[in-house]
Amino acid sequence: MNNKGILIVVSGFSGAGKGTLMKELLTRYPDTYALSISATTRAPREGEVDGREYFFVSKDEFEKMIAKDKLIEYAKYVENYYGTPRDYVENKLEEGRDVILEIEIQGALNIKKLFPDTLLLFVTPPNAEELKRRLVGRGTETMDVIESRMNRACEEAQGMENYDYLIVNDSLDSCVEEMHAIIRGEHRRSSRNREFMQEIKEDLERMKQ
């Protein structure tokens, strides 16, 4: 069977619990998954380590990476670049790890165009009421910010049907196991195992009397 890893893009509304979900998935299955580490031109915050939270690079280095096609995707936010280094992702996939990228919808669809085999997962709470409750419950944002996040969620919801699977994050425990099961099943998809199927066919032909 094909032992190469799968590239997985996870998107979802702010407040849907993507970060918590990813963290738990990696804690439970550390040898199966790798969370893609982005490169950025912003300065490290206190406690951040190069190569763990981000690969911290200069603007000049980042622009060289763009020119040499060393990034799968990149974007510029508030004067800083953020992007996904191609080498890191490809190396992990070759090792047989499933690589998870946490990216917003536009970036996710761009990656799907470049890598049609990418598995797209969208994380959502069970309903809009619960999304607002979680955003308020964080206690870190003003009501204005929460309203703008809810408005942004309305826009993002328009792109949900472009994803392969919808993950409803109601109970963290069952949600992690559901996500793991979906990805395991994806490894068995016939289109990902053409080589294996060809070998079986050839073996059967050889064994024909």
C-alpha cells in the first residue's frame, strides 16, 4: 500500500476550536501527524522558538524563497510575510507523516489547485449560537471584535461546500477520533493506491494457469 503521507488542510471559523483539535490530534498520534510550521518575517514573541512555532526569517530571505518557489503558499498580513515552506512539507510526506496545514479558505483552495490530492477538512461548531458563545467565553476580545468575527464567519460559510469533509466540533474527544478515522480512511482511497492495485493485477495475471 502507499505509505506516503497525505497533505491535509484544516480551515474553520474563528472560535471553532481548530487549534485545540490539532494539538490533541498530535498529542494522541505523534508519529502519524506533523503540523506544518510556517515561515514568517515577524519578530519572535517571548517564549517562541525558531523551528517550533515558526521559522523566523528576514524579509530578504523570505522574498528569495518566493522567487525560488520554495513556498507552497504565502500571504502578507500587517507588513509581515507568512508562508508554508515546501521542503519541510515534502520531507515529512516522504517520511510517511500526514502533514496538517491550518489555513483560511482562500489559501486552502489555492493549495488544492496546486496539489489536487490535498484533503480539505472544515471545522465548525454544532451551530452559530455555540460559535458566538465560544468567542464570548474566551474573554479576550471586545464585542466589536466578536461581531466582526461572526460577520467573517458568514462569508467563510459560503466556501464550506468546497471541502471534502465537515468536522462538527461538539465533543473534543469524539471529534479528534472522527478526524483521525477520516484521514486513515483517506489512505485507503483507490485513487491513492494505483501502484498497489497495478501490482496485484500483475501478480494475479502471473498466477493464472
